Amino acid sequence: MNSLDSILSNKPISPLREMAAYEALWAHQNATFKTIADCFRENPGVMPSELVTEPEIDETLERVLDKIKLANIYDYGIRIHGSEDYPNRLRSAAHPVEFLYYRGCWDLIEAPKRIAVVGSREPTEDGKRRARKIVKMLVADGYTIVSGLARGIDTVAHTTAIECGGNTVAVIGTPITEHYPPENRDLQEKIARDFLLISQVPIWRYSQQSFKYNRLFFPERNATMSALSQATIIIEASNTSGTLTQARAALHQGRKLFILDSCFRNPELTWPERFEKQGAIRVVDYDDIRANLE
Amino acid sequence: MNSHFLEIDELVRSDHWYLEPEDECYYIGEYTARGGHACSETNQLIHNFKKSLERRGRPEWNYKERAISRIANLIRANIRNDAVLTFVPIPPSKSKDHPLYDDRMSRVLNFASSGRPSDVRELIVQVRSVEATHLSNERPSPDDLLQNYLLDEALCMPEPQLIFLVDDVLTTGCHFKAAKRLLSTRFPNVRIVGLFVARRVPNSDFDALD
């Protein structure tokens, strides 16, 4: 069939081929979110398929579809920059993603009130209690709870939101074909079925390298999580926590950043004051969040 | 950046089970609303666009008018100024003599092609009003639908060079197949392309109601 080039002013997007092209870009040895974002910055309006060769697309497509089939996933969808459903909020990120995978109810992406609740993978009992309390109040106020499905605070945030009858969005640092951490498999599947699961992590690249390299995908997804939300709340985090990536991203993206007072009162932590000077809001009680969001 | 049309390709075709690989179809967004919520832009656009005529005169009617111009602009932006083609709306569920007949898609297409060489022809006439497919219990096949379609012979000349068959939401592809069959019988040498404002993803409200 001839193309519609003489009829259409923009080349139509083939979701399948763009998916393969995105994966093919990532198959390049030195690809990072930054190098890929730079590439699109230098070529505005270009599609992934215009940056790789046709044989690369064909080859990658077969590999990726195999991985998806092997993972038994049939209910995924994609979003691509340049199409109507791509969330423009993602453009606030320093290295915005051009493409992402999703499972579940995409509609939640535009829930009118969205807030990210994140924190340590090894939280204290007090931290977990605070997370539960805040999530309950946020859900009661109609917020959709966005988090990263990691161990610790993220898990508490998602499960509390679900228990309270609220909505939740998980932005994961692994591909849709993986379950991590393994103990959250059921939670991930529940979110993928009844809520919304998002991943920007390339399936093929991830399958080809060790965890040592794959763990770098975790902090990268925090920038996307922040960009998708109107604000981020940090419940608890050490001085070296990956959560702080999200704090930096939120401030850089012009999103509100809330830090619980308990973090400020911990004498070992240096980051709360630092972020407060850059505009983060100290939360002594729940009204500090509410007052700053309305 | 202008939104590009998306192609119904192997990734999504099986969600629309009457469609076959040789059916050339494009869409703008995905209808994903579930449980009565409709937050995403595409979901809201479709909801507003399909607002029943019974709501005319109410304040919410403005949303429908805005949806009509938004969809027209999305289509217009993707069609070249000099493109020669014929837009054909897939008939809505109510026939023209029905008080709730809604000409929303014809309005979109007239707007999208105004001042351009493309034209809009309501080539397909629905004989009887039917309950909107998403409200009725029976699932008609393309053959069933075809029996309720007539070609408006008065509008057939000159022969179109290229036909874009346009509908708001692609569900099973049944209406498209029936309409395409009718047109390709009359114009066997004309390329017929489907264009949809949205395709519904499985498990959305459109499925529950379909």
C-alpha cells in the first residue's frame, strides 16, 4: 500500500514499530536516559523510528515481543511523545522520556489530584506509621497516591491507598516484564489490573545486563514519578537514599516538595535543611500539605 | 508539537476483532475510561463529543461544542492543505428524521475541510434508527448493519479519489467494516481508510456497554 505522505502532514505513528525503535535505541551500548533525551532535543519532532535502521527495528521487535510473551503479559499499552495521549507533564523532567509502557487503567494518569509518597526501603516503624496516616488523609481528600513499588515506604503507600478505597499509580524501575522486589509480585499485578502501572525501562536492554547496571534505572524513574505528580512527599530517607533523586527532580521541575518534620528532627540527616532552603516545605501536620496544595 | 495519527497495527488490531490486516485504520487517542471515571483528555473529549442532544441548552452543552472544534482541529492539523480526499462520516445511531439525530461528525468534518480541496459527503444513509450499539443487548454483525445502510447515489459523482471513513470510537470495527463494504462495492478502485477519534482499549466502559 502506498503511504499517505501526500495526504497527511505528519507521518502516522505505528505503535509497534516505535516500541521496537525505542528498545533499539536502548540497545546501543552507551545509551542512557540523558543521551536519548539529548538525541531528541537535537532533533525536535523526530520519532524513535527515524533514529534507528529498519533492520534494527525488525530484529529488536522480535526480541522484545518474545520477552513480553515469555512474561505472559497481554494487557500492556504504550505512550509515545507526539501522540495525543502522551502526558505533556513529562516534559518538565530534565531528560524527558519519549516512550513508556503501561498496564491497567490509563485514566488515572489524569486524576485531578495526584501526589507522590516516597521514602526509604528500610523504614522505621514510626516511618511506616506516618506513611499510613498521611496516605489515609490524602485518599480521604481525593488524592491518587503515586509511588515506586519499592520495598518499605513505597509499599506502605500503595497498600494503604488500596486498603482505604483510594487510587494508586506505580512508576516502577524495572520493565513491565519483571517483578521487583519479588515479594511485591501480587501487589504489582493488582496495581496492573485495577489501577495503573507505568514503566519507562527498556525490556531488552534490561534483560541483557546484570543487576549492577539495572539498578541505575531505579533513580531514573523517580524523575518521571515526580513529573507525573503535582507534588512529592518524602516520609523518611537516609543521606544516601535514592529518594533524594526525587527531591531534586521535584524542585527542578517546579513541583511542590514536602518533607516530614521528623526528618528535620533527625540529627544525622543533612538533606532536609538543604532542600528547605531550595523551596521544600516542612510538614509539621497534615494541614501544612493541604494548605500548600489548594 | 502536533499530535500524529496512530496506526492500527499488530500491537492493537486484535482489540478490534472485525478488523483485518488489510484494513487501513488510524486513530488519535485511546478511550480508556473505566468505572464511570473519565479523567484523561481523550476520555473527556469523547464524553463531551457524545453528549446527547437532550442536553442542548444546558451549560454543559458548551463542552460539546468545544469537543467538536477540538476534534476538527486535530484532524485538520494532520491533513495537508492540498490533499484531495473525501470524508465520509459513519452514520450515527439515529437516522436523520429522528429528533435526536446528531450531526456532530459531519460538523467536525466540514470544519476540518473548510477552504480546502477535501470534501465531506454523507454517502451512507441509515434507513432506521437503532439503539446505540453500546446501549443494546444484541451485537449485530457487519452484514446485519449493512442491511440498514443505503448509499446516497445522488452524492456519488464525481467519484472520490480517496475516502476517509470517520467515526468517533472504534470498538469492534463492525460499523467500519459494514460501511467499507458498502462503499467498496460502489467504488471498487477507491482506497478507503478508517479514521477514528479514539480506539477503545479492552475493559474500558465501552466494552461493558458494548
